[in-house]
Amino acid sequence: MSYLGLQLNHLPAVFLGSAVTLACIPPYFDVPGGVRSYGLPERVATTTAVHSPWLLYTSRMQSIGAMILVFYARGDYTAVDTVMSFIGFTGVVDVYICLKEGVPKNAVFRGVLSAFFAGWGLMGMTSVS
């Protein structure tokens, strides 16, 4: 079964790769806005000492999103699933930081989504024919 020319089991990978790659563009031009859109408190977003590390984080996450899209375009669905499975590690860190910074709703949101995408990758769902 397909939707918009994609197999349904490919939609999570295409969504994740696109969302991560595109969401990482605005922080290059507005770091505080990127920190806010991530869900961290204003006190973190306006701390200038956060800005350089945030751009480092952003570039690495954008690379992960781009890897998913490139592997997908090449038809290497096993590689897509492998990269997606590592989203679970980033999700654990996201949950920890969100809880530490006092934004538990964002911790739950990020934890559930990263668990879904990591589970999808760990189960090899993109590579299933």
C-alpha cells in the first residue's frame, strides 16, 4: 500500500528525515528562537553562552536528518532503520535535559516521539517489503 507514491512503512522515515533536516535551518539565523522552538525555557534561550553549543547540536542533528534522507533516496532502507534506531539515544538525552530544565511536558513529547522512531528503526520497519 502506498500514499503519495511512498510505501506506508516508509512514511515515518521520510517524515523524521525531513522534519529534522528542515527544523534545523532556522536556528542558524535565530539561535534563541531555535532554543525556544525546542521547548527550553526563556532563561536558556537568552543565555548567550548557550548559542555556540546549540549551533553545534543543530548541525549534528541536521546531519542525522540528511543521512536518513540520503540513505532513503539511495534505497538503503537498512541504513535508514539503523540511523533511526539511534534517535532513541538522543531522545534519552532530550528527556533528561527537558526534565532538568523544568519542562516536563516537552520531556514526555520528545520521549514518546523518539521511542516511536527508534522502535521503528530497531524493528527494521522501513526495510520491510
